[in-house]
Amino acid sequence: MSKQGLGKPPINLLKGWPNASLLPVAQIKTASASALSNADVSIPGLLYGPDPGYQPLRESIATWLSRFYERHLKAPIYAERICITGGASQNLACILQVFSDPMYTRYVWMVSPTYFRVCPIFEDNAFAGRLRSVPEDDEGIDVEFLRQRLHEEEQAIAAELDAGARDRTLKGSQDWRKAYRHIIYAVPTFSNPSSRTMTLQRRQQLVHVAREYDALIITDDVYDQLQWSAKQRIGDDPSPSLQHALLPRLVDIDRWFQGGAERHGADGFGNVVSNGSFSKIAAPGVRCGWAEGSELLIWGLSKSGSSASGGAPSQMTSTFMTQMLDSGELEKHIYTTLQPAYARRYHDMMSAINRYLLPLDVSLPQSNRDVVGGYFLWLSLPQPLTAEAVAQRAKTEENLIIGQGSLFAVYGDERKKDLERQIRVCFSWEAEGNLGEGIQRLASVIRRMLREPNSPFDMAGS
């Protein structure tokens, strides 16, 4: 680290964790005490659970999600569409165990930039070398690009079969298992890392494409409740809480769109599974989440060997989360603590970006949204700067850690170079007072680099 950075306290805008001050410690303590003091709850909670998970939590999640997404539902969500998981990451592995096959399933198509920690999960399930990126624009995933690539792949499969090849699978054949030809992975709302939200039209188009090409869309719907107005409030008056979803999830669209998952000629599994988690709205350490999909898909997912052998994931924690939902404490925490706190943090960071970075030709996607959310902001640097160089100098010169775009590339992706001028910054982890300071430090690095010899800014005399 340079002498310039040595005297400055560290600021970490890479870490995508909730700040410790936002953890609902008292509420979880109360919920756990209530569950453990009632033998009708604690004994089932401490024993092996049913394959789909703790039934009271399945019912409570269905009721809660029905309230939150009610503007986009033709009928309430019911418990048979829900199974309990050990969190979104653990459940992604279970989904692949049941609904993909190393020989039959051809590729995993991932929105780029992507949440980089899912790549090893796909590789663990024999998809190393078969991860493919799909670009996104200000409406979300480029569906036409995906459609063209899927069409090309279908032509290749047809040619192989014409030449005498046979479709083969490695996994057994059970009535609750299905191998999809393709897997599609996305974070449709307040995406990690790009912060983009996929439009309704793109969501509908994506479901249509998945049905056309026998693909299962796996969505991480983990930021949906963390939303607030993009317009900053004046003074101490907080923005009103947003207690209904901005858009339907892809799993909602798959349920109803053009006849739904049980339309004539369909097999009933559907083409979307929604990954939900309490990590972002309660605490990461609870390691508890849920999946939603068609009844048939959820039944199959609950039969995953690792889940069935263990007697349902997160059985004890499920009793705590049931208490928090049924008491209303979880929703209260979301609407009176998390939404206002993250809104302040977002606006603090955006104010600094507007003041210090935009004049340096740094830009952001979807800058005209009415509703924003999640944990992250995605920045594009001016040429000729690269994110790798800026991140390195930010660390050595300013004691600042940021996420360079290449971290969020799909493994093995030839378009990794498209991310070389992108940066992710996080406003959820650092102390609120450090967010603006972190952006100022980043601006100082960028300004110095632009003024160095051979920079176009330097030559323009700025």
C-alpha cells in the first residue's frame, strides 16, 4: 500500500453483506424462545422433518408471498407450491441434482454479468466448460440473442441425432425427476451485480423461449422486498414503505401465461423455479429459504437425495422463521428498518456519485427508474480506464476495495472483456458514514488516472 493510502481507514465497497446493525437479533431471539418453549413446536423442530420442509413455514411463506405479489396473481400462492431449503445457494445445487443431467442437459445460460459464486455450483454438477453468457441491456436479458443461440444448439442436436447419436442420460428415471435440455440462470429484480431490473415484456419473452427450447429458468428472487423510491426525500421524512412487488416474478408468469405450466401438451413441471431466501431480509446465518414452482416440480425438488436423507433442510430454523412471519415481525423489520435504512444508504451513495463520479463520465444503467433496490450499483468507467487498474490503485492509494467487472464474468466466457470497464459497489455493508467517503476516494483515483500522460482528458486540458 502506498504512503497515501496508509493513513486512511479501510473502506470495503465489495462485500455484499448486511451491516450488523440491521440484523434482527431481538426478533430472532424472541422467535426462537417462543418456538423452543412450546413442545408442540420444539419437538418437531428438533427431529427430522418431512421432505418438503416444515409445513407451518410452507403455509406462512405462501400467505406472506400472496400479500406481497397479490397485484400480479390471479389466485393466492398455496403451500404445495413451496418447499423449504437451506438457502438459495444450497437449493441451486439441489435443483441441478434433480432437474439436470450431465449428458442430456447441454448448457447453462447465465445473464452476464452474473453472481459469480454460482459458477462453482454449476461446475460441481458437471457443467464445467458448458457455462454460456447472455448479455443484458437496459430492459434486462437479451432474449433474441438467447433465442438465436438456443436455435443453433437445437440444430446441432438434430444433426447429431441424424448422424446416429442417441440421447442418453446418466441419472435414473423417476416420475418426480425431469432432465431439462437447458438451464437458464438470472436475478431478474435488482440484479447482483448490475442492479438492473428485467422488464415485464422481457420476463414474458424469456418464459416463452424457455418453453420453446425445454429450458428451466432458475431465478434468484432474493432482493424483491428490498425496494424504495428512486427519488430522495427531503429532510428527515423517510420514503413510504413499498409493500407490494413492482413486477411479477417469472414463476408467476409461468403459472398463468398462455395457459400456465399445466397447459395442454405440457408435462406439468413448468419452466421456472423461484429461489427465495431469508438471508437478505432476516440474516444470512439462518441458512433458510424456500423454492416456489409448480406442484410437480416442488414435489420432485423435495425428493433430492441430500434433502430427503437429512429430513428437510433447516428444520429447527424453520420454526423460528415461522414465528417471525406469523407474528408480523419479519414484515415489520423489512418495512420499518430495512427499506428505510437501505434507501438512506442508496441515496447517500448516489449523491456522492452524482457529485464526484458523473462529472468524470462515469455512468450507471437504468438511470430513469422510479423504484430501485437491492444491495449494489454498477458503474461504467470512462475510456481508457480499466476496472482492474482502478481497483488495484484504489486499494493501494486509497485503502478502498471495490469489485472489478471481471469478477462477475461467467466462468470461461469469451466476452469477459466486455466487463473490463465495469465496477460494482455495495451500499449494504459499510457504515453509512463511509459510503460517500468511499465514492470520493474512488473519484480521486479516477481523476488522477485520467490526468496522467496519454489520457484523453489530460490532452483535452481538463
